[in-house]
Amino acid sequence: MHNLTAIRRPLLAAAMVLAIGALNPAAAETRSQGSDAGPIPWQAFAQGEYIGPARSPHVPEYHLRVDDEIDFIYRLTREELSHPYQLEVGDTIRIESIIDPALNRDLTIQPDGTVDLLLIGEVRVVKRPVQEIRADLNERYKKYYKVTDINVTRLKTQTRLEDLRAAVDNRFFSGGQGQRVKVTPEGTISLPSIGVVPAQGLTLDEIQREVNERYRQIVDGLEVTPILAQRAPRFVYVVGEVRNPGRYELLQPTSALQSIALAGGWNHGCNLRQIVIFRRTEDWCLLATKFDVPGGPQGMQSAAVAEIWLRDCDVVVVPKKPTHRVDDALKHVFGCGSCCAWPLDYSDHFATGSTLTGP
């Protein structure tokens, strides 16, 4: 009868609070805990949109890490160059002469940067503007003609840029000009034409500036935009007196109490006042902190005492109550638990951590 009365009292008190709140909400805007008594925003618990308020950003600025996947979108800027265009390997030019049509031909710049011309042989034209090449050819042909009228016309340019576009062409897959890369274990990414680029710890704006600057050194008229396609997985480990201990992925900001919920909740006999969180710092030192959940499963505490936000690789340990640790020790010594050392009438009270009252 004594235990039954102890169970009924919290239920009656909760019912009275609900009844008072229904009659007079202002009277219910207080906490029922002694030291934490004070007004609370009752309206926050009233009817509202189920989606809740807009969430704040998870982090002020995201820094890339190993196993992040990034989509790089390539776009032609079509901007006017501030300097004369210089021919590249693979470009095509046309040589024309009205005086001697035998000189007319279309030429592709060879890998050594030259073209072969009638009478004068190889001429280096790579990294030179057409105005300079035209003047050079007319000067050379004066050896064979009294009057020269050699004209040079560009037929195909920016070959290197076209080759790069072909390397990142995804029209048969995801579509558009893009490339998906993953940050390697050494913290780098690899992109066509520029190779390995450090990425670990950089923001998207920083990696965009770095990549565009490297491309600007080899091609003109190209802009690259990085997009975070897939974050690297982040995990938290929940062990001890929970129903499903193990590793759980952090898909959003998660508190310590929420991680226990991910693990199926706590077991009967756990110690909610001595939950421990282990964390590694940037220099790999191990830190530990302890928090409690006053009121436990009865929910007698409304303050967010367990809102310790977790991060990647945190370990949450939910220990047993001291009495249950003693009970486990007795099981190890006697083989069948505390029922071997105490009468049957007392074992259930001892296992649940309540006071022994006797028959």
C-alpha cells in the first residue's frame, strides 16, 4: 500500500496542474520544481505549425573534409580578352595569298608549336598573335617574291578549352558541363588539366578562388563553381545501458539526449545522473564531461539540461546505477545474482534500486 501511494501522488499532482492550466493558463505558467520555479512561455506549447520555426544554420561556415563530394560546374564566360589571343597547340589557321594561290592551305598547329609552309618549312606560331605571325611570314617570303601579300586567318581557336569541356561533358549522365570529385584521405581533390588541388579545411568560396586561379593560368574564358553534393558521414557512438548500443550517423544537429533516443532509449537500471561524453580535440587529446537528466523518466525537469550538442566521433556512455553494478558483481561471484544472497522477497527491491522495507 505504501508503494502504491507513492506512485499515485505524482500522477495526482500532474492531473491537478493540467486542470489548473485548463481553467487558468496564467496559473499554470510555472515550473513544478522547487529551485527551478519560475514563469515559462506557456504559449510555446500551444497549438502551432507542426513544421516548427525556421532552423538556424548548422555552422557559420562549412569547411571541407575528407570524403566530402563536390560537384564542379564549368561555364564559358564569353568575356572579351584584355590582350590579343595567342595561338595554342591544336588551333587551326588559314594561309592565303592572291599572288601565288599555291601557298593557300589550312594548317593545324602541331604539338611542337609549329606549322609547315611551302618554301620556308617549319615556322613556330604557338603563343603568338596572328598579327605578329602575318608580319613574320611576309618578311620571310620576300626572299622568294618581290611583292608579298600573305594573310593569316584563324579558323579554330581555344582548342585547350574545348578539350577541357570534352573531359567534363556529362550530357549522357547527369547533364551539363561538370565533374564530381571526392576529397581524398590526404585532403586533396583532382580536376582535369590542373591535377591535384588541396581542399581539406577550405570553404567553398576558397576552393572556388583557388581552382579558378589555376584554370586561368592555362585557359581563358572559363568559370568553375563548386557545389557541395554529399557531406562526409559523421557518426556518434552510444554505449552502455541503452537498448541498441552502436554507431549512429549524425544527419543534423543532435544533442546527447537525442543520441540516446537514437539508440532506442535507456535501459531499466541506468544512471541518468552520470552520463559521460568522450570527445577528441583538434590535437587528439581526450576530453570527458558528465551530465545528468534530473527527474529521469518521470520528466520532472523542464530545463534543457541534456542539450549538449554532439559532434563527429563523440562517445556517449550511459552507466548503470551503483546498486546494479553491485548486483552484477554478485552474479559474477555467486553465479545467479543477488537472489542467492538475499531472500526472494528482497531481491526485486534491491535490483530496482529502491529502499529495502522487509516483509
